[in-house]
Amino acid sequence: MTADIKEAVRSILEGFDSRAPRPTADRLRELWLQFEPKSIEAIKAEQRAQQETVGIPVPVLKAIGKEVARPARRRVDAYLPLARLLWADYGREGRVVAVHALGAMELAEPETVMPLLQELCRTCLTWEDADQLAMNALEPIVRKKPEQWLADLEPWLADDNKWVRRAGITAAGRLPMKQPAYTARCVEMAGQLLPDEEVDVRRAVSFALRLCARGEVAPVRDFLARRVPPQESAATWVLCDAVRSMAKKLLPEFTPLLPLY
């Protein structure tokens, strides 16, 4: 499958014109529609109604996006119109393809692409949009140069848009898995969103805390010990969900906290 996709995408991109990206986007759509869709029940019906949602498997879309990324990382300005168009007009599938290309483009020119990602994130329609953008477009530069770019996630956490907040904390929460030294810092960033009233953000905060524990357990355990469920319902939900859903191999570290939660 991967070899066929590589050849097909390379053929499509041979005729790419940055001044007129739609014909290329149309041909990419024709390519991914050749694959068998899977269930999309995890995405709410009202959200599916707002954008085309076919259900093409993510590995297929990732393979297409990775091939687009090859020339895009070398010609960021030329490929930004294509990435924008795929995100805006080609539904769920176009967005997944776009973020994989944008992740490579961000590594090449982060000062240009980071602000664009925040702009695009404000137009997310589903949790999958936000998570795909966080993991595949936003996270690469944060993971590669955390000392330089982790601080740039702080404004994301304070954004008025819930999807921006979700994407920001998802990217931060995943960092300790590769960079354990940043666990404590990322845990404190997650703590900023404990009072958030949006359930989509609360779920991401719980997820971030659980991922941080895979980096270093102690900062997460100590954080939870300090933040025994308060009266605020939002924070209580997040903290209890984080403990209840912790990876089994890590649960012994949290046994003394279970009666409190």
C-alpha cells in the first residue's frame, strides 16, 4: 500500500502549481477515496454534518500527507496554499493529510507555521481535528526543541477557543514521553486548565496527566497529592478521571491516593 501511495502522490505533485492548488487537492482526494472507509461513529453525527467525513483510515491519510511533506519541507511558501486548502475545503480527510505536511513544514520554518497552526486550530470542528493537529503538526517542533518552543504553547492554553486549548495541552502532555526532564513543567501547564468548563478540554487535561506519568511518575503523583479533589466540579472530574484511567503498570504508584479520589 505505502509504495503505491508514494508513487501516486509523486505523480500528482509533478503538476503542482502553488498559484492554483485546487487541481492538486482534487487529485489527492481522488486518491484517498480509492481506499475502503472505516467506522466514524466516534465522531458525533452533528460534527460529521459540518464537514465531509468519509472514514478513510488514518494510516492511509498519513502516508499521503508524508509524501506531500517531502517537497513541502523544502518549499514551505509554495505548499502553504495547498495545506490551507486541504484543511479548509476537503473535510476530515483533507485535514489529516494537511497536518502531516504541516508538521514537516513547521520543522523547516517554525516562525511561519506556528502562527498558522493556531489560526487553523480555531476552525476545528471535532476532537479528531484538534488532536491530529496537536500530534502531527504542532508537536514535532516542540519535541525537537522544547526549550525554545514549549513556552510558545502557553498562549494556546489561555486561548478563548476550546480546540486551541485542547491542542496546546495535548502537545505539552505528550512531550514527557520523549523528554522526561520536562515532566514537572508539563504537569504544571496541565494544572492551568483544571478549572476549564469545556468537557473536550477536560478530557485532554486528564489524558495529558496520564501521558506525563509515562515520562516521570513522581511529578504527577505529587501534583495529584497536592490537588486532592476540590469543590470545583471541573477540576474534580479531571483529577478523578486521571487517576481512574492511569496505565495499569503505574497504578501502584498512586495506591495511597485512591481513597482520596
